[in-house]
Amino acid sequence: MKFSLRKIYIIAAAVILGVLLCAALSGCDTAEAKKKKLSQNPYRIMTATDLHYLSPELTDNGEFFTGLIENGDGKTVMYSEEILDSMIDTVLEKRPDLFIISGDLTFNGERQSHEELAERLAKLKESGVSTIVIPGNHDIDNSQAASFEGDHYETVPTVSSAEFNDIYHGLSTGASVARDTDSLSYIYESVKGVRILMLDVNANSAPGTVSKETLKWAEGQLKKASKEGVPVIAVSHQNLYAHNDSFEEGFVIGGADALRKLYKKYNVICNLSGHMHIQHIEEEQAVPEIVTGAVSVSPHYYGMITYTGDKLTYEAEKLQVEGKKDFASWSESFFKKISRKQSLGDLNGGAGSESEKKAAADRFASLNYLYFSGRADLFSDIEGLEQLERAVPDDTFLKLYIKSILADPPRDSTRAVLIPPC
């Protein structure tokens, strides 16, 4: 039997189309089967960020260290050991499928802090809980790595990106299915068929920026996951969006535009990040972002995520820190004390009596605490916010910062329900 060239083309095209259609339907069947399994046995993730752990052996909590912390940003580093102990106890109690720490694991990248932390996290693996991490801007090649004694400090060894990888490699019971050669980014494959894209932008030649090479690698991995019908959750230390006008430069990932387009194209469920120390959620974006507050800063949040295949729920929970009486109350007071001190620097340049400035500083401390806690819905409970705005001199950072806080929609950013894109 003879076939014309035209008929051969038609038959070949039909065969190719059939193969593609079969593959597509097979992928859909696989995706639907995975969704059904997840609905019956949801994937549970616990996420924490900005631990800023400092080995107790590196400080005597003396004059220099105390001054550094009390003039800082509210991190309760002097209780690093107690926070770490409580965090590990909570992971063991919650027993999530996966525990994620999204950067700034250490105070300032001290090798000893990294090694001690990894040793403690290894106990989670022994109990059957996988832990995965990425570095933050404090963790690698940090010239500020130091020990503190009395009224002085001394520099101590930090870690390189290769050393960071060696220290934390092997904390999970699963395996990374792909690693980027230009950064410490990798894909983690969960036992329940969800992939986690751990995007690192702090171990490359331009810290804080996603390189073209890493973008290309990420697209290859997302394309593969999409073809296989596997859902992806992304994780970074720095942010995908500017959650506040005052938190853009140095906070948003360099190259975030390209990253957002990539995540949207391949239906990434959401991005989990930290870095700001503020609890905040951008839910209305094409690719939602959940920023969990620093676990080292009051109210010491960690996030609990449940993914059922057709829905992702998130809730920030307060870490119950043991080892110091009334820690939660003390820590909140400490944060507000720092906020008052910082605000008085600008308030003292304005008009008004000392008592009026003190009242304004108190109002700012309450406002800032609610903002860091992700509770913009409670701003209206603070009396005298108009007086606070009037008390702050124009052309000051404090004035701009307060305006940016009050511009936030009155919402509760400690919880979210996300419907993944189709």
C-alpha cells in the first residue's frame, strides 16, 4: 500500500498529538491523585526565620554586649539559648512534616554559633522531623562575627558559603532533588509530593540579588515541576515585594520583578520569607507572600502551614519561651523600650513639653509593637494617634515611617487562606 507524502505527515501529526494528549491527561491524573492524597493527609510545615542565634560561649552579657543589644532593633539575643530550646521543643510537639528556617540563623555568622545550632537541629532528624535552611544576610562571610567580654569585643571566625552548606547538609530525612551551582539554592522534594524551592540570594557574588544563572536554574526546576503536576512553595530570606515604603532598599530581592513573573508563570503557590522582622502578608498579589516575624523578636512568631492540595492555610503562633519568668511580658516591654528610645531621637527635635514627647513616644511604641505583630487591625485601639502624628517633626524618618505604618490596611496578618492557582 502506498501513502502520499501528505498522508504520512497527517498520520505523523496525529500520532504526535495523541502522545502529547496522553501525556497531558496523565499529568492531570497524577496531579489530581496527589491532591486527593493531600486532602486525606495534609502536608504540614512549620516555618521560622531570623533566629539570630548566638552561642552562649561567645558572650558574658557584659557592658559592651548589653549596650549593643539595648541600642539595637529589639532582638532578644541574650536569651538565644532559651529561644532555641523552646523552638526545638515546639517542633517536637507539633511534629510537622517539614521544619523550615528561612535565613539569619545566627547573630552575625559566627562559625561556633552555626555549628552549635546545626548540632541541636540534628536532634530533630533523629526524631523523624526534617529541617531545611537557607542563609540570610547575616550568616555568611560576615566581618562582624564576634565574641563579647566586658567592655570590648573580638572578631571570631565566620563561615564561607561552602562551609555553611557542609554544616547544615543532611538535616532532612528526604533529599534535595536539584542544586544550583551559582548559589545555595535547591529544590527539596517532600514525601507528600510537594516541592520546596529554597531560593538563596546571599551566597552569590552580588548578595541580596538573584543572579541570571540562578533565575535560569529556577525556571528549569519550575518548568519540570509544572510538567510533572507537582505543586511548588518558594522560600527566600529577603522579600518578593516591598511590604512597606520604608522597607524596600535592602529588603526586596534584587531582580524581584523577574522572579515574580517566573513564579506567576509556573503557578508557585506562595513565597515564604522573613528579614523584615515584621509579621506581614501580601495576599492580593499574583503570587502571595507570607513574611513571618523574627522568632528572636517579640512576640516571637513561628508559622504553621497546612496544605491540602486545593487550599493552603497559614497561622502565626507565639513561641512559648521557657527559662525566664514572664518572658513574653518582659520581651514585649523590651521591644517597646527600644521603640521609645528610637522615636525620642526625632521627637526631641520638635515642639512640645517633655511630658508630651514622652506620651508621643509611648504611643509610637504601642503602634510599632502592633505593626511588628501583624495586627494593623488593632491600630484603632490606640488613643491619640493624631497627636502622635502632629508631635513628630516633618522631614524625619519617624514621620515617614509612621505614615507608612498607618497606610497599611486594617487587617490581621497573622493568618491567611490561599487558594493555589490552577
